[in-house]
Amino acid sequence: MASRVEKKLLNLMGRASKEFALLEPNDRVMVCVSGGKDSFAMLNLLRTLIRRLPFSVELIAVNLDQKQPGFPVEVLPNYFEAEGYDYRVIERDTYSVVTDKIEEGKTYCSLCSRLRRGILYSVAVELGCTKIALGHHREDAIETLLLNLFYSGQIKAMPPRLRSDDGRNVVIRPLIYCAEADIAAFAEEQAFPIIPCNLCGSQENLKRKQVRQLIETLHADNDKVKGNLFASLSHVRATHLMDPLLRSVMGLDDARGRDEGLDAIGASGDIDDCGLSLHG
Ligand code: SF4
């Protein structure tokens, strides 16, 4: 019998799948399992979800053993076997590459993720998979949105479904509507054999940490903050942005709309806080 949190997560995963066509007839989905709570939860929930679909979808769990010192190699195979998952463990020593290329004290994550992504894309093709499932959730999406705004001058986050740059793969994020706290509660309930994520000795990306802290601080003050940030990803007011391509494709130059900038100028002519309103 499914617990309350499991039902909630399954509903959200089902909704995302329906809205973005994440699971389609005869899909063979490569589920990337790192050994963290999110990927364990994704694999478990996907298995339950596909049993309820009116069409057939195959799952294959894939773990990339990156040869980090101390990585407990037996944990995931034992789990996959015990649970009856079809699986592959791929061994590639990316750890030596990043430690060789990156100065000590600097974070390895960016190069490590790039290498991992390239390997997983190739493995998906070799295994004949139609989709690659990643375990990113709501908080990952909003942190990425703010990181891109602050540090790369772009409005973008994590799409639920995207064809990869090289065109060979479709990446999906079935947990995209799920809150991290619910996933953590589910992982605890299921007692997944979680592998700690600091084996590589890398510092977590400092900017992501700061952005996460900022979101948590604002959310503690107003518990709608996370929901609003996430909702903003589906409520883009293109008329109120300045992207030339978007404006030309959508024919926005003569579009009508209320100018919030004017609303936000008080009697003194100063811009007040309204100018920061999330929904404009
Ligand atoms: S924490 Fe370690 S394994 Fe994870 S992305 Fe960063 S460098 Fe790679």
C-alpha cells in the first residue's frame, strides 16, 4: 500500500509525464542512478508508474562508476539484483581526469559533470535507449534558474524534456514537479542504500550553495517563494522581456499589455518594490 508521500510523488510524476510526453509507447528509458536519494526515488517511482500505463515502457538502471576513491562498488548492483531491475554498471575513471586537470582546492563538479554527460549519452545510444532519465527535482530547477540569472545573464532553467545538443538523445526529468523534502521523506521511508555524494572530495559548487541558501532564507520569510519561482517557469510573459528573437518569432512588438514599469514608479518617480513582483 503506497504511503501518502509516495502517492503525492507518483501523482506529480504522472502529471509531468503526461504534460511533457516523458514516457511514450515502447520507450526504453535509461535511468541514471548515482546512488543519491533522488535517483533511487526516481527509479522506484518510475517502476510503479510504468506498471500503471496503458502502454509498454522498459527501464534500464545505469550507474556510472567514476572510480572515486572509496566508492562502494557492490551497493548498487546488490540493490538492483535484489529489486529485480535490469541494470548496467559502466566503469570510467573520470576521477583521475578531473584531479589531474583541476587545481587542488577548486571544485571538480563542472568538468566531472561534463565528462559524465558525454559518457552517459554514448551509453544510451549503445543500449538502444530512447530516453535518458535524470533525477532533478523542483529545487534543482529553481536554483538553476537563479544561477543562470545571476551568473550567466540568461533566463533558463531545467526543462522536463530536451533533445541533447548532439541530437542523439532525449533527456527527461520525471521528478521535475516534486519537492526535494518529499523525495527525502520517501527515500527515508524506503530505506534506500544511499551512497554519500562527497566521495570525490570536491567542494560543492559555492555559488549553488549560496543560491540555495538565499532561496531558503526568502522561503522562511514567505512560504510561497519556492512555488512562485517554480511557477514562473511556466508563466513567461514574453511581452515583458527583451529577447529580440523571441519578440520577432512571436510578433510581440505591437502586442498589448500593461506596463508594470510605469505602475512601479511611485509619486516621487522612484521605482518601488513592485518592480520586483514575480508575476509582473
Ligand atoms: S560532487 Fe564529485 S562526483 Fe559529483 S559532480 Fe562534483 S566532482 Fe563529480
